[in-house]
Amino acid sequence: MAENQSVDAAVQDVSTLNDERARRLADRAALYAAGKNPYPEHSDVTDHAADLLERYAGLANEEAGAETVTVGGRIVAKRGQGKIMFLVLRDPSADIQLFCRVNDVEEASWEVLKELDLGDIVQATGVVVRTKRGELSVAPRTAKLLSKAVRPLPEKFHGLSDKETRYRQRYVDLIVNEDVRETFRKRSAIISAFRRYMEDNGYMEVETPILQTIQGGATAKPFITHFNALNQENYLRIATELHLKRLLVGGYERVFEIGRIFRNEGMDLTHNPEFTTMEAYRAYSDLEGMKELAEGVIKAAAHAVGLEGVIEYQGQQIDLFSNWESRPMTSIVSDVLGREVTLDTPVEELRAACAERGIETKPEWTAGKLVAELYDELGEDTIVNPTFVCDYPVEVSPLAKRNEDDPRLTHRFELVIAGHEYANAFSELNDPVDQAERFAAQMVEKAGGDDEAMEYDEDYVRALEYGMPPAGGIGIGIDRVVMLLTNSTSIRDVLLFPHMKPEKGSKNGAAAAKAAQDAEVAAASPFVAPKKPTLDYGKLAIEPLFADFVDFDTFAKSDFRAVKVKACEPVKKSKKLLNFTLDDGTGTDRTILSGIHDYYEPEDLVGKTLIAITNLPPRKMMGIDSCGMIISAVHAENVAEGEEPEERLNVLIVDDSIPAGAKLY
């Protein structure tokens, strides 16, 4: 144990390991060896720096207060030597100076103060004084080390160049950067303001399940996890909507939930796979009620962090506190195209407008879907001041109530500020037959390869069959509101612990657990364990060999090559396809799409050497040209009588010593 390390051994460590951390570890060991605990269990801190700075603001130079105070915090600056030392102590409220004079401090405490390093956490008891130079300080009589910092604070830990390190080591970021601490104080105030506003308006806060068996309430790709106790696959929730609306069926009138949502999608300046929303539902309300709620709660949050009038966000002036405008989606699309667009505009004209601007479409898309795509790609970015974008097409609003005057539209809005969505609201659909039909349409989308489409929730339809009152519902992105009200560039700036790629050489706990699990079911390939390995060869079925011969010259035209996987990622909106970037030995990257995501995760294949046919004509898949075919071995299992055969697949992976471009003969 390090606690038993001798002083001599500690000194030897310092001489051997010539760095600051080693020296501090040696100091720690020396304290234990001397019978001093550098991590005591008890402390007596009673006062905070900010309170003292306010209470003694009128103290004159070279005057002292009458009361004895005890402060505690981290030492972030230290100067002086001999008989006087000046230390800056930082607690959660502010910084305050410790004015230490040898004649005023007990001998044992003076030794503690002399040996302090930057970053150490200390307790100091004394009187408040103002120095000759006017600095309000605590003049300690006693001092106690509360926690020895064995890792020194970095000298340069601020600035954009260090963002990655700051996100990864948020604890250090908070220690040294006051503006970061202030951002998260404001985040807390904003969430509190949301909660107070909702409660003051008669809403009841509830909690709904994070683990769900049905993917619903939004269109998004979910995270999937296994529930051991029930031997059941579950999704991490992509929305709280369907459970909250069940509560309206149950008789509650106004409910809300502030909680984490999980969507297994991309990361950028405004998206993180794990994020916080507030969803609220109010019976006997509608879209207008949700507009009032959105405007009220966001303005209340802005007031909570001291904002008034016009605010600035990333160089844009935003009139946050005037009345918020409402505009139909088609009006915004008309503005960006320079001509009037409605849902009666011919589909061919809308598809041509998309093509002119490089927007990919699908042949089956209707006018409503095309208008929504034009808005998403071109219109949203043009909006600066808070605007409720209304009249969404029914094709992109599977949970919203249809517009009585035009059933092609729904009672839905998105709140857009500075080109970004902040809220999504509906006059909620409460017709169980209409809802069932829309769920069925979503299942058709899912069967067509859209893994973001919702699933059919039979229990939710059953709940609606008991009767849900007319209602308005809204979801508000808390993280984006915090970004807006703190003028933060990235969503990572307002998340205390944003998700990061593992550090080089780190042993990720989840990855290690998964690797151990895969090792238990390792299959034939020595390079990658397939996701669905063959365990029982007695259930194997081999497809009959082709009886027809192919002539040698025809076969020889197939160009089989060894290819190195440089990158691999899922294809957006496809459940099965992986997009490979391959080194085929030519010096130009080759793209091949392969429908093997059921069996392999992308990271399992990066760096591997595969076999591919490279002279097939390009084939467009999900809008991407696939130039070749990855070779796999496929067989069937569960071929016993009465059992449905199940297809299994193993990618053909070869030794990494085979160079890219090597031709198979």
C-alpha cells in the first residue's frame, strides 16, 4: 500500500521519476509516513467566498472583521515566501485571497501552507481583513489540507485549440475556466425556470420508461440493448410522447417530463445522441395553446439568466422578447424558390426544383414530402427571429391531427430560431383508426429500409380506443435552448460530459465487455467474430451446387481483388447497408455498399482485408454509387422440420499480409 511507503522510498521516487506528478505522489506518501492523512474525512467549512466579499465590501484598508470564518477550496495561485504568503482560494462561489503571516498562523498550519501545491484543496480559519493594497482576504490562524492534488493543473487549458481535451476532462475545464462554470450555472437556472413555469401553469411532472419495447414517438434510429431479466431486446427511448399521452387517456389533464432522449445518429454542432428534452401534453388544448406555452417557457428561462430585449447569438441579433410570428411551411419554401409553391404545385415541378439544388429525392415521394424536403434543405436556415413554422404535410407528421380544411396538412408547428429547430408541437391525433393507419404506413416505410420509421404500437392504439380528449403536445430541446441563451457555439459546450471517441490506447469498459461476450461465441474466422456465428453444424444447410457449367473465359472476366477497409459506416436511413471506403491498390478510394449490417458493426471491419469483385458496373443504392461487391459466405440454419430456415453470413476476411489490389486466380 502507498500509505505504508517510507519517506526514504518517497524521496528515492522523486529522484528517479523526474516529473511533477511523481514529486507530488512522493509528497503524499511522505505525509502518510509522517502520520498525517492528506485526505481527512471531516471538514469544518462554514463560509463561502462570495458571501464574504459581499458582507465585507465596506471594510477599509488594513481593517479586520470581528468574526472568525472558515473557508474551503482549491489553491489556484500562490506567491510569496519567508514570513508572508499570498494564496488564492477558489470555492464554488468565487475566489478569495488567503493573507498568511507567519506570526498569525499556528506553527503546524504554517507548515501546511508552505507545502501546498497548486490544485490542493485546503480549509482555512481566521478573520476577514483588507490588505494595505485593498484586497479583501482571509487571514488564517489555522489551515488544514483536505485533499492532496497529485496531478498538477495544466498551465494552458483554455482556448479553442484545446476543446477536445476540455470536453474530455470537463472537471479540469470547470476548475480553470470561470466562463464554463457560469454556462452550467445558467443551464441549471434554465431547467429550474422550465420546471417552475410548468408547475405554475398547473402541469404535473411525471417519469416514463427509458427502456421501451416499441420504437415510437419520433422518427429516429434507436439504441438497442438487452434486458436480461426478461430476455428481451429493448430500445432506449427516442421520445417520451406515447407514454405521456397514455396519461391523458388515464385522466390527467396537464403532464410534462424533463428527461434524457437517446437517438443513435450523427454528432455535430447541434446534435448529440444523448440529449435532454421537455415534453408536455395538455388535454382540451390545441396548437395555439402550445404556441403560448413555448413562448412563455423560453422567455421565462431567458429572464432567469438575466436576458432582456434583443439578444445576440453567434453574431446574429435575435428579437426574443417581441411577439413570435407564425408562417406556413409553403410560404417559406415559396420565398426561397422565388415563386409560389403549394401542395397543388405539380410533383414534377417540385422534383425539378429539388434536382436544381442538388437535393436527392425518391420516385414515390408526394408533393407534401417534397415540399418538406425543400424546407428542410433550404428554408429553415433563412429564419432568424423566433418563428412558428406551421401547416406540415401529413406525410412527415404521423402523430399530428389532420387539418379540417385541408386533410393533406396537419396541425403541427416547429419553432425555429437562428436557423435551428427548438420545439415541435401538435394538435394531437386522438382518432384510433387514423392513428392505426398512420402506424401501418410507417411500417411500410420501415420495410422499405427506413430504420428511422416508427413501429406499430398496438397498446397505444388500444389506449386511444378508450378515448383521449383533444389535446396539444410539445417537445422542446433543452440543450439547444441553453445554447441560445448562453451564446454557445456547440452542443458540447452545454453538456457537462459529452460523448467522445475513446482516447488512444484506452480500455473502454463497454467495448471490453462486448469483446468478452464475442469471445464466448467466437466463430470460424480468426480475424473477426461474426455477429451471428455458427454454433451447431448439425443444423446447417448447404445450397445445392450449380449443375450448369460456366466457361472459363466468362469466369475469368470477374476481377476478384484483395481490398483494405479504410473506413466503414452505416448508410443513413438504412438498417442493413454499410458504406465501405476501400483501398483497392489503385491509389483511388473505392466505395462499395453491402447489406451486412445485421451481422457486422462497422468498427469490426475497419483495417481488415476483404475480397471484392471490382469490375461490376456502378449500382446506385440509397443515392450512393456502389462500385463492386464484397464477397461473403452465406448458408442457412434451423432446417429441422417445422422450423423456419435462418440465413447466416460470414464476410470473407483474409490475412492482412496480402496487399491491397492482389488479384485472385
